Amino acid sequence: MTERKHKNKYIRKYEEYYTDVVDYSIEVHQKFASHNTFMFFIYGLGLSIIDIDFPQLVCVLCFAMSGISFATFFLMKYHFSKYKKNVIMFSNGYLIVFLLLLTIMYFYHPSNIANTILLCTIITTAMTSMMPLHYIPIMLGVFCLDLSMYFFLTPMGDVVEIVGHVLNDVLIIAFALGINILYSDMKFKEFKQKHFLQNESYHDPLTKIYNRRYMERYVEMNLDVTEACAVFLIDIDNFKTANDELGHETGDVLLCRISDILKSNFRKTDCVARIGGDEFVILMPHVTDRTHVVNKAKTILKEFPMVLHNEDGKKKVVVSLSIGIIFTKSGEAIEYEELYRRADSFMYKAKKNGKGCAVMELKGGKEQIISIT
């Protein structure tokens, strides 16, 4: 069996949709913490005003939970939403501390209001954690604390009372875990559907490589890096002639074949996209050696010229590629349209040079012609 099959299904889903889980955790804990900040501040303030003989520890715990929640809200909104590192660990820690304080408060203030708050909070936390394997230890910790405080801080009752208390805790925790599992399954299905629709909208239906929409997003994500990027704009020479004389099916086969050539010759970190009828764009991030870019262009050009025939072999069309290559500077923020315009100008220089070649941008407004002849 593979390593993947040995993993729990929630661990597999957690790893597969980790980014979505993190984004959801930031959003839901921000709302949860914001709500708790005001609720427990008002609750603690109300208790201290209404009943001066009320245990001060309860008010202190309310203000502590309000303060912890405010700090969590602030960090989620202004820190984790930007850096997104250790979000799950922090959010689980927040849930643990918050539920433990709430459980302690309930023992010192066993009223109907406190009981309702505790139950509602437990149910709410069941819908904030996307990982049952994380939530189970949290609830077991609450269960152990509750029993410990029951046995050590309250007068020992009869067996029926003890069993009733334990059974009550077990039912509450089992109910919360059930909600957590059902809600996690629902959210993972939502993430799966989102990724499916996103995948469909970001891929060219014919060639199955990325489309212009994804390329535009990819450019936004990679043009603020510390190292330069290379951009290839590729146009198929004589594609219209091939389509007109040999048929659209031949043209479709050609597009798929060129897509396969491009995918097999570029890195997994490079973005290969078909942005139009016979145009392709490749963005290579983290380019430190321009010789590597030249070699890539030569490798692609070696696959051409390509001779296409119709079904009876009486007609043929020779196709090749014209390539424009430009570079971005380190940390340079340029929009997709500006990159396309620059690369397009060098691609047309390749066509004017006789087609079947590449023209690469050099410093100082110079250019280099790359060919295999």
C-alpha cells in the first residue's frame, strides 16, 4: 500500500486543501474572537455591577477571555491574514485556552446562563476546527478538566449523581464531535467543488494547459519576487494556413502537440499557458542565468519546422514558431498587459527575421537572435 493510503482521510484532505483550511480558519476565528471579545466583556461587567458579592474570580475570567479573544482577533486580522504561518497551531491553542477558562468559570458560576454559554461555545468551536483529529484532543482536555474539578471542588454525591455528571459530559462531547465531523466533511466537499470549478476556469479546454485567466493571476503572484523572471511569447507560424487548408482537426492536434512539447521542456514551477488561438505564454520565475533561457528556446526550436499533411497526403503545410523573450527586474511590479506588449514586440521581430527563431531582449535596448540554423 502507498503512504497516501495509510493516512487518515482527514489528514489527506487537510494536506490537499491546506490553503483553504488556513483561509477558513483565519476568517472564522476572527469572527469567533470578535464575538467573544464583546460578549464576555459585557457579561463580566454586568456581573460585577449587578452583584457586588459575586465571586471576583468569575469576573476576572470573563475579562481574561475577552482580552485573549481581542488579541486573537487582532492577530488574525493583521498578522495571520498576511503571513499565514502557524495559523492552525495558534487557533487550536486559542480554542484550548478559551474552553479551559470557560470550564473553570462554569464551576465557580454554575448558573443557567453560564451553562448555556458553555454549551453554545462548545458547539461553535465544533464548527471552527476543520480537523477532527485536532478537535478530539481539545474536547478530551475539556472533559478531563471538568471531571477533575467536579471530583475535587464539589462535595461528593451518590453514584447516580456521579454517573449522571459523567454521562452528561460524554453526551455533550459526543454531540460536539459529531457536529465537527459533519461540518468538516461539508467544508471539504465545498473546497473540492471550489477547486474543481477553479480548475475548469483556469485551464484551456482543448490543450488542458493553463489559460490566459490563470496566467494573469500567476503574473500577479510572481512579479514581486526578489529574482528576475523570463517571459516567452510564442506564436505558431502559418497556423491559419494549416487550419484553412488541412482542416480544424489538424489545427487542434497541432495545438495539443505543441502544448505537450512546451510542458515537457519547462520546469514544474514555470507557468505554460495558451492565451489565444495560436499564442502561448510561458513565465519562468527565479531566473538567475540567461544562458538557461537561451538553451530552453533552442530546445523548443529544435522540434521545428514541423510538416503537416492532410488525410490523403496531397497537401502539406510547414509550421514553425516565432518567439519573443523578455525579462523582468528583481522586485519589478508589471501588469500582465505590459509584459504581453513587450514580449509581443520581440515576437514580431522574430517573424520579421524570417520566422522559426527567437528574439531575446538584452540590456541597453539590444536584442539577441536565437536560432538553430
